[in-house]
Amino acid sequence: MIPDIFNIINKARYSGIIAGPKTAPSLYQLSVKAFVKGLDRKCKPETRIPKLQLLPAVALISILEEMSCYPSLRKKLHRELCDPVVFMRMFMRFKADRLVLERCLRKASSIGKPVLPELANNWCMMVNEKKSEASSSSVQEAMEFGTYLHEAGWALQSIDVFDIALRMISQLKGDQNQDTVKLICTQKLLRAEGSAMLISKADITCNTLLTMIEGIENNEILLTVFLEVANHHFKAKRIAETHDWTRKAMELMTESTPTEHVIEILQLESIYLYLSQRYESAGMIVNQAIHRARLTFGHLHRRYADTLYTYGVSLLKINAISDSTPVFLELLDIITKLYGTYTPHVAIIQSYLAYGFYRRSQATGRFDMAYDHIQSAITLAKQIIPERQKVINHFCGIRAMILRGHEDVWENVEENRAVRINNFYLFTISEIKHLCFELHDEIDA
């Protein structure tokens, strides 16, 4: 079947059509469409297309993109994308078309079965069975894939990938960057373990990471490690330790610090200020993170979404329910556009929305929106992460609370109207540090 795509081009040539700047693109596109139509007519959903791996990467991604337009080919698309060889050829070699690949992933997952966890399992099995000599390119592939899995919400699967990456790094011979790469990979592993709530494992990884930086004087490296340690303690709900490590990172921050690190410091600092009931200052700081993320990465980006998540959760925790709802609705829209509906992120966001609508409905007694959101979260979690029983139980607890309906305990709780910060002026690093250290002194006094 694969030669069909080239036969169409040859027939066109024999008919007198010359492949030139004007005709080549349309001829190529027609060939792809004809080939995919043939797949739709002839192939059963469960059959593979073994020769697909032989196509050039540009042809491969064009065919998969066209397949994503056919609902009848979604199962076949799912099977092809779960092949780590096919996926990695596009993921690593065609970074400019990552958006096309992500669209294919969303379409393939729309059958109700996400691609990424199955793909991760297949990739791990493939690498373990190969037992080939590790190389810097294979390490890079593993680290990028693990990072993508974590960002898409598949923390447990990313841990498996990072474990393999660390094993590969230990096998590298004569690589001058081996220690640096190992440090970066350990940081990524720590973050993934924290996201998966494997706190005991993360504690061990955190201690390993701190041992690795003994004797290092490079401030940029130290700052990134301090940030990871701060994040770890935050996920472990150790607020004092989170603040201490965030402050250490902030002390090393300069005008040349990468924007991504500045944003993360601002996020952690805003959380500390919210918990310290400095709501106006916290809103100002998180606003700096949100606008920096949007200016740097754009609206449809995981990093911008992460700042919204920090803001929304903080608003819920300080009882600013009405202000949190639009934040979570925007976050849900971005995440579904990035990763589709079948991702753990969606279930978690829906659970927060359910709680927000539940609190807002105390006066009216109408809890249907809250119930719909939490029921969707439970159904999705049972479907895509059945192994995360603690998460499912937590969602079920929220549902039980919603089913109880009106609670007298909330009657006398006045909603916190968080101060809205509409100032779009971005502080300099010096201004941020001066403001935050001044606030620390006031809080500690």
C-alpha cells in the first residue's frame, strides 16, 4: 500500500505534469489524501501499517495528520502513534511540527483511550529489550520524552522514562557533560515524583540532588536546584521549607536569569504571601508571573497554564471562590486544546471547578453544575488512571460533599474578594527582590 502514494506521483508525471514550485505541493497533498482514502476503504482498524516506518518523516507526519481527519481511522491512528519508533521519528526530528503531532495525539485519544501512557509503556519495553549501548542522542530522547509526559499529566509514566534515562547516563563513556546531564535528569525525576505524590521516593531523590551540588559554585545551576527543592517541599506540604528554598533561589536571581525560572520563583513566592494573608502583595506577584508567562510563551502554552493553576488554587484556598472560577475555566480550555480531554489534568481541574461551584451554590441550593463537574472528573479518572485510587477516592469525597447539599458551616463564612491587579507593568528583577525581601522582613517581624 505504501507505494500507492508514489504511484500517484508517477502517473501524474507520465501525464505531463511537471513537478515544480507551483504543482509539487498540490500534487503531494493529493497523493497523501489519495493514500489515506485508500486506508479508509481497505484497512481494518486493528491492522498495522508496517511500511509506514519506511517513509521520510515529512511524509509520515503528513499521512498521520490526514488520518486524524477521518473518525473511522482514529483507532488505526491510535495504534500507529503508540509505536515508539513511529512516534519518536516525529517527536525528535520534526520539532517544528510538534503542534501537528499534538493534534494527532488529541484526535487519536478521542476514542476514549489516551495514547501517551500506552506509548510510554511500549517505549520502555523497546529500550529495555534493545540493550544497545547508550548514546548522548538516546539520553536526549529519553529526557525530552519524559518531560513531555510529565507536562501532559502522566507523571508515573515519566518517572519510568527518567529512570531509564539515568541508567543510560551512567553508561555513557567519555562524555564531558555526563555530570551536568545527570544533574538535570535528577531534577526532572524529582519533579515527576512530587507530581505523582510519591513523597518518600522524592525525599530520597531530593537528598541525592543536594549531594550532587556539593562543591558547585555556579549560581545558575544552584538556582535551578534550589527551585526544584522548593517545589518538592511545596508538594510535600512543608511550607516553611518551601519558603526557605525559594528565598535561596531568589537571592541568586539576576537580570540574566531565564524567564522560566523567574516565573517559577514568582509563583512560589505568591503562594507564600497568600498563606501569610498578604493578599494584595500575593496578587501583585502572581500577576507578574502570569503576564511574564503569556508574553514569553503565548496563551496556548503549558507554562502559562501552570501560572493560572497556581493562581486558581491559591484563590480557592483563601476562599476567593468567585474569582477562582473564571481562572479554572480558562485553564480547562487551554489544557484541552493542548492535550485533549483524556488527560489527568482535565480531571483535576474539573474537581476544582466542582468545589468552586459547590461553594457558590450554597445560597441557591442548586448544585447541579458542581455535581456534573465532579461526576465527569470521577468518570474520567476511572477511565484513564484507574491505578490512582487515592485520587479517585478524593474525587468521590467531593461528590459526597456535594450530594449532602447545603452546609450550615458555610453560612457565616464571608467570601474573600481578592484584590484584582490590572497593572501590566513588569517589575525588574531588582524591584522584585526588593519588594519580596521587604515583605519577608515584615512577616517575620
